[in-house]
Amino acid sequence: MFLPLRDSIEFTAEAARVCKTVLPSGVRILTEEMLGAPSVAVAASVAVGSRDETGGHFGSTHFLEHLLFKGTERRSARDISIAFDSVGGSSNAATAKEYTSYYARVENAALPLALDLILDMFSSAKIDRHDFDVERTVILEELAMNEDDPEDVAHENLSEALLPGLDLGRPIGGTVETINAVDRESVFAYYKKHYAPQNLVITVAGGVSHERVVELVEAELNRIGWTGSAEPEQRRSQQAMQLPKPEAMRIIKKDVAQANVLLGYQSLHASDPDRFALGILSTVLGGGMSSRLYQEIREERGLAYSTYCYQQGYSDAGYFGVYAGTSEENAKLVTELMRSEVQKVVSGGITAAELELALGNISGGLALRFESPLARMNRLLAAEIGTGEYLSITEVMDRFRSVTRDQIVAVANRVFSVEPTLVAVGKSLKGLR
């Protein structure tokens, strides 16, 4: 089945052709042909992430991200590395809460090799016991490295505090306890259950045609033996869930040079119609050097080097964070200033000049971001495993430009009308509330 999504002209005078094919096996192939691009980004992904782990499988998603590079029936881990290096390519993987992706960037002529490698890894990983034991140690070192980053610790704790008891609140990489507890058999069973044709989404962007990609994928699937008939796995529901009451405060004592402070609010899920208004609000509040947080906390008072805000949306939930890194003695004042700037948006909205500035910021940021085949490839993946709706950059900006200042006040009141959750990482943090 072949589904042309649309032709669009974005940022250059060349048309970017976006297409989708669903094979009889249930495998979905989405491409964006970027005329004249010398390279291509390719990924094999599943809409399965850390939130999908159940008892006995906690940590399995992150384990698989590591183990698929450790060898297949046809190739050793060294063979995989040499193959990518032989064409000057790069490869990696990303584990998220709602998906896992294995991707590569190569020159156009090396796409057949990249697809061969990634689909071999995806379908035929060995996951033997020795490799499993080695990667357990590697993952524990990775967790220890993250634990040494106080900003990362603050963000992990914010999601847990805002979404208590939910699968979305668990850390993506697992914990020392879950990584030590999970066994090879559980991870292998998780792999066999989820890494199947009906779950596979292949996304490609760069200097290659859709027809050529489909031809290459079909050849690889025939070699693997994935030629049966199945319906693609259904997407997650895009309806907001009823969230539990968040924690009021979480203080983490660590011997660090700077306090890392976050205010968090339960917020919009990824498909909420108000997300465009919230995006503008986030840009005005903490999206750049001209933002209110940056100007008030850094430029006017010199209290922080880094301060910003962000929205994290999932299929059925989301949260909003306001961050600053500051000295211990200034942590209380900086927290009060962050609260004050949030409440100013709630009570007074934003100015017409701020709205115009934010639209320019967002438009330019999108243009720069989507120069990259990798970013365009990930946009295809997000559309397929999320809403199923692909929006061109023009359509995205039309939605941002349709937002009114009254709508921004409304979404500010919707998100910020409750007391925020306070998360802080530091030595003493006296007086925080």
C-alpha cells in the first residue's frame, strides 16, 4: 500500500517529497526525499519505550539499546563497527519513554549497507549471556555518570515527583536496582515480543527516492524471512489521562558546587490543541537570551548562568519545567523570581512585541533544525508513532501564528493555576519552599 502524504517546499527552492508505504507484513516505511542532499539518515524504530516495561522487565528497553550493537548471527559487534566506519558513517540508538530507535547517518551511496546493518541488528540480535553481563556493567557505569550530573538528577526527579506511581515517571535508563534485578531471559523475551514486523517503523530522509528505499527494505525483509501478513500495531491513544496528585517538594542532598532548582507543573499531552499556545508562552518565559527568565535572573541580577523552561509531552500526559542553576546562597531568591515570572504571565499575559519576537524565534529555530536529514527523519518518526498527522513547517507555523494573546493567558492559567512542585539538588538548600 502506497500513501503519498504531500509535497511541500520548505526553506529551499527544492521540493521535499514525503511518502509512506505499508508493506503486507505490517512494516511501515516513511521517507522524505531532499533533492541534492549528499547524505541520508535512516532508522528502525518501535513504539515501545521504558513506560511499557512491566514487572520482571524493568530496564529491558535500555538493555536492548546496548545489546543490539553486540552482534547478530551474521556479524560480530566489531563487524558492525567496522562496516559503519568503512563508509564514514555514524550509528547510535535512542531510548525514550514511548519509543526506541536505532539509526545511522551515511552518504547516499552507503544506504544499502546501512539498511542491511540496522535491519540485521533489529531482527537477529544474539543477546548472548556474556554480552548481557558485560553490558550490565556498562549500563551501571552510565547510570553512575548520570548520577554525577546534578542537572540530570534534578530533571529525573522532577518527572518522578510530578507523575508519582506512573510508568511515565520512571527513569528511562532504569535504576541500579532494576538493572541488577533483570535477567537475560527476561530481556530476550521482551525483545522477541516487541521487535516484530508489525511494530517496525523505518524512516529515511536525505538524498534518496522513496521507491529506492522501499526496494531496499523489501530485499532485506525477504532475506530475513519477514514476509508474512500482519496489520501494523495500533498507535497509542492520544487522550489525556487523569493524573495523580504530584509531590509538593523533593530535595536531593548532593555535594555539588551549585544548586539546581526546578519548578514543575503537570501540563499538556503531546497532541493537546493548546500546545502551540504553550510553545509560545515557553519561548517568551524561558526560550532564549531575550526571554523573561534570562533577562531577569541572569542579565539584570547575575544570579545564574543557565535558566530556561521546557514542555515535555507524551501521548496521554505532560509536564512543564522551569530551571535555574545558581549558588546555594541565592537558591531561595532565584526560586522566588522563577515563581514571580510564571505568575506575571498568568495575570498579565504577554505583550504584542513579545508574541512577534517569539514567532520569529520559533520560525527561525525550525528552519535551522530541519536543515538536517536526521531531524527530518525523526520528524517522520514522531508523526507516525504519535498522532499519525504529518505537518509541514508551513502548517506548523500557521498554527503558531493563529494563536492569540488571550489564548496564551488561557493556557497559562490552565497549566500554572496550581502550586508547582519544587525539586532541588544541592548541599543544604536551606529556606527553600
